[in-house]
Amino acid sequence: MSDTFTRPLVMSPHFDDAVFSCGAMLAAHPGAVVYTVFSGRPAADVTTEWDLHCGFDNAAHAMHARSLEDDRALDVLAAVPDRGDFLDAQYVPFVPAAHGPTQEAIAQALDQALRRHAARTLVIPFGLFHSDHELVHRACADVWRANPALACFAYEDALYRRMAGRLQARMVDLASSDIIATPAPAHWRANPSYQSAKRNAVRAYASQLKAFGPDGYDDVFCTERCWKLELA
């Protein structure tokens, strides 16, 4: 079967986003690279409410543990981790304003990752909610436009895609930027081995699942959808 996802670089705003949103696709494409943008380590004296919910006493401990969870999840899917050093939005208030991530800096890091891995396909989040997801989406769009030979697909951000009107609003935004989004074929959806691999990978993110609660992440096991993006 021919496949449109050739040498994919999958952009994940945080640890778990790529696996939650397109883990079965990753299972179907062993060797895919997952670039996690916001994996920078904050100072040990920083503590946030979310990290406390996840069972951590400080942000440095949280990010270290989450990176290990991510390693285990990606190993299950035979995916290759690559990571940026940008700070998650929850940590930005604790650093000088000049150290906060920018769209331009993320785009530059992404461009370097594309070249480092000789990627031919870029898989990005729609950026349906959360400032980090939105920032990554915008930066990815900039890089894609600057590399016209690069195939680009957008995945529906798990959990956020259920928020009323978010996906429709993004489609309107893309259309206003002369970008066409078309549902992509997805042979992996019906493959039970890929779905099983995703479930095993999701379990690796124990700290996040704890914070979501038993009914807070069921969307990650619903049908994955990727959309091919093309310039009009």
C-alpha cells in the first residue's frame, strides 16, 4: 500500500501530545521522529498547580519524570525522540520576559530539525486550544510555507478537538490564509495492532493520566484524524 507519510517529523507541543493525537499513525510508521517543542527544564524552585496534580513537588522533577515517560511511550511505538529547550507556558511567568518562547525561535528550531532528520513530511497540530499549541501551529505553518517541497499534515489535538467550534474556527483561519485542508487516508485506523500499541504508549504517561482522572482522557482513544494541507 502506498503511503503519503514519508520520513515524517511529527511536532508535539508537549510530552504526550503526539502520542495522544496520532499514536496509531506513529505505530504504523516506525522510525518517525517526534519533536517535542516545550521540553525545557525550569528551575527546581518552581512549582505549579498542574505539576502538583501530577504528583510532583517541583517543575524540574516533573519535567525530568515526564521526559522518561515520553521515552517509554515512544519506544513502544518505535519512534525517535527529538526535543527543543523551550519552556512550557506554565513556567514562563517564572523567567524573565526575554526568555519566553517566540514563534520565530520555534520556527528556526523546527527548520534545523527538518534538516537534521532529512524529513520529507511535516505533521503538525491544528493548535485548537492552549497558547503553546497555537504557537507551534503558527511556527510550523511558517516553516512549511518556506519549504514548498515538504508535505504537510495537521492532526486534531486530542482532548481539545472536542471543544465546541474549535476545529471549525481553525478551518476558517486556514481558508483565510489560502490553505486547503483535506482529510487524509489513514490505513492504520482499522489495524488493531497499531491501536494496541497506542494504548500501551498512552499508559506510559502515568503522571498526566493521574491528573486527568479516569474519565478525563477518553478522547485519546477515539478515531485519529489527519488532514493534508495544501496551498490554494
